[in-house]
Amino acid sequence: MSDRVQELLKNLNRRNFEALYCKTRDEVHAAIMDRIPESATVGFSGSQTLEQLEIVEMLQSRGNNVLDQYDPKLSSDESLRIRRLSIQADCYLCSANAVSMQGELVFLSAYGHRTAGIAAGKRVIVICGSNKIVETREAAIKRAREHAAPLNVKRLHWDAPCAKDGTCRQDVCFSPDYIRMCCQMLILESEVDPERLTVIIAGEDLGL
């Protein structure tokens, strides 16, 4: 583990987050499984990191009740119902768009279910690839707006100005002309309950 990662973990801990470093994907899997009982219901937000880790499939195979809003058999109304239920699950899984070296976590959301699950979930686990670590809070916001959001817009084939050249145009990016990715921004600065939120820093690049 590098000195930089050690410093980040220290700063996350002082903000009352449980923070740990996992060098390999197997270590990430083990850390998540250790923190989620087999009897727990699990909600999650859309995340390329979670997809790359295949953690949702692992939890389903183990027997956890995973509230999967992306099940292709669901209608739009049913998917929305599952998203709302996910916020109340025993555990909520997600990834950050960026984390500052000071330990601040930045998340963007279009519809708000993601930010609600992270802010108010009973037990939250955030997985963050090494590529998402930046120096400052300002750099974390910039990464979320100007790197992660445009890539997600392109991935989902949404019509937003940033899809064209990666430039954030929050001054004009409003409905009904555009579908905006960053309608809500959540910045986690600290926690009251030291057992509510875990941050796993992965030893490889994950997600966008």
C-alpha cells in the first residue's frame, strides 16, 4: 500500500467512515461478503464498478435478496418501485464518482434514488477504484461533472450537451431540451454513526 493510499484511509477514518484498502478483486469480494449477512436484503445503484466486480451476481448466488431494478422482466413502474425499496434495504451498494485525498466522497444522480440510498441507507458500502482518487474537493466535483457524467451520458445514449465534447454545460442543461445526468450532487463529508458507511479503496482502476 502506498503512502498516498495510507493518507487517504487515515483521512476517511477521521471523518468516521470505515475505510479499507483491497489490493485485488478477490479481496474486495471478501470484504463485501464479510459485511453483508446472507439474510440481508441488498439494494444497489447503477454502477460500472459493481458490474465489473460482478458482486450483484455473487450476492444473488449466495442467496441474498437483491433488489434488482435492472431486471429486464420488470416494467418501468415496477423498476421504479424496486428503486424506492432499495433505499430501505439492509445494505446499499454503490460506487463514488470521485474521492478527495481529504476523504470527501462525491456522487451524482439523475433521479435521486442513488443519493437517497447513500445518504439515508441503513448500511452503505462504497467501492472506489484507484482511478477516482483526486487531490481536492474541487477536483472531485470537477471529475464527477466533466469526466464521469459525460461518459455515463454516452453509455446510456442520453441527449445532454456534455455527450458531444465532455464539457459540462450546467447553465443550459435542463429538461425538456436535455436529459441531465447531474441533477443531484451529494458530498459526504463525515458520518455520525461509525458503523453505517464503509469505503473500500480498490488497488486497481474500476468504473468510469
